[in-house]
Amino acid sequence: MKKIVISSLLACSILFTSCLGSFQAFNNLKDWNQGATSSKFLDNLIFWGLNIVPVYGLFFLGDALIFNVIEFWSGSNPIAMKDGETETQMVEHEGNTFEMVATKNRVQITVVEGPKKGKKLDLVYKPDEKSWNAVRPNGEIIKLSSFEEGFYIVYMPNGEKIKIDPMNTQQEGLALLNEAKTCYYGEGLLAD
């Protein structure tokens, strides 16, 4: 019993710290669920249904693997932002200075200094498709990830699709991606 209490306290101390992200997708689902009907009993029934189907688990995993990572690196979560809000971050990597401008469902990346100066890339979340996409300046859309048929799908540069079961741990999902990695960072979208 003592181990369970200690484990629970440690888990709560990790889960409820702000350094892990806002878990905005999960919180939006929870907020919607709490006001879905005028009856708290029907809301509770919906809650149980969304847990049995594992919608809550999928939203939590999506936050942990995608949205909170973006929030960590950019300082904001594009899903958490409201229309008209923006946040700008400057990042230096391998001799290039990147300007990252986050708005709702979009992150615009521009190389402002360095060998790749002038290169641009937009990352766009399409809620209707549940997908993150890269949009090059010429308008070409490259699907990066999506949620389909109960799986997270990551699209590799060589066209390969990596299916990640949302029931896997984060480490297992990352191990699948590392195993399937077919290109180096230098060959990424901004490398042209």
C-alpha cells in the first residue's frame, strides 16, 4: 500500500508540473465533455463512453507526443492559442537562426540568418483531418502525421508510413520512429 501511495504522489508531481505542457487537446475534450449536455448524468455517460473507446487516452497521447513537444520548443501550443494570438521564438541550430511564429493551428518557420537564410516552412494543423502538414513556399503540402483508424501515423520522407499504437508507451513510439529513420536532419524540409 505504501508503494502505491508513493508511486501515485510521484506520478502526480510529474503530471501536474507546468514543464510538461498544457495538455490543451485533452483539456479541450474534457471541457467539451463537461458541457456537452445540460445533464451531469448524461455528461458522465459520455465520459465513460469516451474512456471505453479510449478517446481520452488518444487525446492525452496526442498532447504528450505532438502538441506538448511543439509547446516545449516554441514556447506555445498552437491548439491552445485563440484566433489572432501570436508568439514568436528565435532558435539557433547548426549555424542558422530560425524565427518561429506560432498562431492557432500554425507554426511558420523562417531562417533569418545563416547558410540557409531565406528558407521558409509552415507547419499547419488541419483539425478536420487530424493531421499536421508542412507547407512549402511553393504551396506543396507534405503530410507529416495524422490520426487514422485508431493509430498515429507518421509519414517518413521516403513515403513510408509508420503506425504507432496509442496504447504503446512514448518510448516504444519513439523507438519505432528511430528504427525507421531513413534520412538525416540535414536532408529535412529546409535543406533544399
